[in-house]
Amino acid sequence: MGSEPGPFLIDHYNRRLSYLRISITDRCNLRCLYCIPRKGVPKLRHEDILTYEEILRIARIAVGLGVEKIRLTGGEPLLRKGIYSFLPQLASLPGLKDVSLTTNGVYLKGNLENIKSSGIRRINVSLDTLHREKYERITGQDRFEAVWEGIETARAMGFHPIKINVVTVKGLNDDEILDFARLSLDHPYYIRFIEYMPLGMGNPVIPLTHVSTDHIKEQLKEIGSLTPVTSGRFDGPAERFRFKGAAGEIGFISPLSHHFCATCNRLRLTASGSLRPCLLSDIEEDLKGPLRDGASDMELADIFKKAADMKPPSHYLASTGSIPPSGHMSAIGG
Ligand code: SAM
């Protein structure tokens, strides 16, 4: 029998792990060229993916260990059947303070009522270009209009904040940095530039090179100066700014150039039921096996503590500059 579930998960470097990202499916309708190889990746078998009941149990245990914020991701979370019955159950877990969703936005528009009625207001939409043809080139699907309509409808329905995640890759979309940033002037969107991370992509379709946050900040001077915005409790690692008088914000997530490992408060639950203490490391602890073998809540809580104990002080790329991990974002949960 394990120890009593403690009030908090605190790792060896005194980081309190209060944020769980849950990948509810490894399936995605898109093939973003920096994320999944065009031919796809082997899919998990249906029975290897955690059921909603299992996810809810794990989430409840996590909340008992001080997790306050959960983000659903994937794969594409809106692809998974039954998600709209699951969302309100998750959002109403006692003690959970924030539930949010990261989506590619393709299926957003028709499902916003369901998302809203579950109590979720914070959504992140991944969108790397404002041009239809380029969107198809990046994702393999001609769905730019659907995504944009989803974003606009979400805004009209009062979702806030709507964060637009832009993974910037040299020669692919770095010519759109100013256009994305200008969107924040008269739209209440939070545009977040994310440095591309070289994660297990094998042979990508095009050479993939990240664009550093410093380089983007330099470009943005053409629009005006950026004033820092104080981060809220549930904001995560983005550095936040605003142009004077702007309706929206600009954020930077810089896992390569200014990694935020020292303050990383995250654990990830993969679609196949493992806990990963670091996105950029292959270390993981299996939860699904023990759970299906009848482990008690306390035993499962101990697995959380074990995963916290294994959280590295900083990620591979920060410490060695190389050795990308083997998993794909779609399975780990980006
Ligand atoms: N399907 C959902 C979506 O598109 O937002 C959720 C999953 S997706 C893997 C989550 C986020 O990871 C997206 O914003 C995506 O752009 C980002 N991402 C994927 N691969 C990445 C990489 N190699 N470097 C940086 N971000 C990446």
C-alpha cells in the first residue's frame, strides 16, 4: 500500500506540479508538416486508449494531489466521439479550477454551444497561416475557412481568451509574423508565437528550422512597442505583451531560446495512459496498466508522485542541444 495522497505534487527541484495536459486521442484529421509525417503514424488500438471513465478517475486523483488546471489536447480532441458528454463531467470535478481545450479548430464552429454549455471558455486554436493555400500545404487539408469561422464564432459567443497558436518555421510562415501580430490590434485574440521544436519527425517534407522569439520581437518593432502584461495564475509559460491600445495580446512561448523548465508545472497524460513529466523526454510512467489491474486511488496517486520524482530539471534540447525524443506530439499531447 502506498503513502497517503499528499496535498501537492512537488518535484525534486521544488516545482509544484499543478497543471495536467491530457491527450484524449492520438487521432488527428490534419497532418501538419512539423507535427505528424504525411503518411501518418501507427494508430493506437481502440482498447489501448483510456476510456473517458478512466480519464475522469485519473483527473480526480490528480486534483486530489493539487492539480488545478487541466488542458485537453491530442491528437485532435474534438474528433473523439463522446467528448461533449465528457467535457461537463470533467469541468465539474470538485477542486478543479480551470479546464481548457487546444484544437485545430476545424470542427469548432458547429460544436461551440456544446463546449460553452460544459463551462469551458478558454480555447486555444492552432493556426499557422492566414492564407488558404498555405494552410492546405501545412496541414494537408483545405480547411482554413472552417477554422477562421470557428474562431470568429467563438469570439461572438463570448469565449475568452481565444489564443491563436502559431508555430513559426523559417521559410514557411515567418513572412506572416507581422500579419498575425496586427490581428491583435483590432481583434481580442491572443496571438502566441511558439518556437518549433524538433520532435521525432524523421524526414520532414521541408527542412524545419525554428524562428527565435528574439527574432520575432525584433520584427514586431515595425508595428510598435510591446508593453508587458502581467501573467495570471493559469497562464502557463507564455511571455505576454500588448501593443498600445490593442484589443488583443501577443505571447511568446520559447521552449528553445528561453526555456521555461525552471518554472515548468506540467505533467502530461498520454492517450495510451502514461504520465510524462516532460514533453521533451521519453521518461514516462504507466498508469493504465495498474489502473486496469485494479490499483487503488492511493496506488495511482503514488504513480503520480513517482512521475513527479522523475521530472528532469530541464529538457534535452536545453541541456544537450540535441537528441529529440521519439514520440510524436499527437500521441504525447502537444
Ligand atoms: N490538434 C490540436 C491542435 O492542433 O491544437 C491539439 C494537438 S497539437 C499537437 C497541440 C499544439 O502542438 C499545436 O498548437 C501544434 O501547433 C503544436 N505543435 C505540434 N508539433 C510541434 C512542434 N514540433 N513544435 C512546436 N509546437 C508543435
